Amino acid sequence: MFQNIELVAPRVRPVVLLLFWVIFLTLITGCSTVTTIKKATKGMIHNISAPDDNLTKKIGITLFENKTLSPDQQFDKNFVNYLAANIKAECSGILMVPPDAAEQPDYLLEPPKEASGRIDNFQLAKTGRNLGLNAIVTGALISISSNQKKKGLLWFEDIHEYVQVQVAIAVYD
């Protein structure tokens, strides 16, 4: 029985040593290989930006539908003017065609509609593209409501009033 162990032991020792050296060399060179790859890939990454400094985008805004309970008010026109002013302030490189502009096309004052009463977005985008518009903003003023909430601690409690405006906006490109 002990004779079999002596015959196996000389064969196992070189295999164990070889396995140990392979694992040892892998651990030593593996870490340096990873850092070499990281350094090489950092040199390959570049930020590429399109040279569109001279590109001016033109946006048309249609009159919003007033679906509130008080349709005689001018909420929709005020909201469209407010929206146009904010778009101009946030996006300085955009040419805006607001609804009250003289060059406003007639189809933006009354956008094309389907038989169901919804805006025909394909016809609107197609006509806008023919007139040089990159995007058309449409929307509806759905409701305006006010809320009151009590806030504060015991004697310092006060009523705060809030205005809630619900708007649906769509941009056609």
C-alpha cells in the first residue's frame, strides 16, 4: 500500500509546482495587464462634437386650445407667449416663430385636423418641413384650479394658496 503512494508522489510534485507557478505568474502579470489596457483605452477616447455652430433651428408654435371652464379668458394666448419667451431664454440658437408674429403661416393658426377632431400630425409635420420649420409645438390648456392648504405650527398656522395649471404639449419634428 505504501509503495503505491511513493510512485504517485514523484508525479504529483512537478504538477503541483507547475500549477503554483502558473497561478503565481498570472496574478503578477494580470494586474499589470489590466492597468496597461486602461491606459491604452484612455488615449482612444475623444469627445467628438458636430460642427453645427452655424446651424439655426426654426420652431413654430401653434395657438393652444383652451379647454378650461372659462374659454372667454385669454389664458391660452398668455401661456403661449410665456412658453415662447422661456424657449428663447433657454435655447439661444433657435429662431422662434411665435403665434403673434407677422410671418406666422396660416396653418399654424389653425392646424390641420382629422375627422375625429385630433391634429393631423403627419400633415402638420410635412407642411412645416416644406416651410423650413424644424419643429412645431402644439398644445392645449386643460385646466386651471386653485388649492388652499394650512401650513405651520399651532398658533403660526397660515393658509397657503396654490394655483395648479394642467397643460398638454406636443412637439412634432
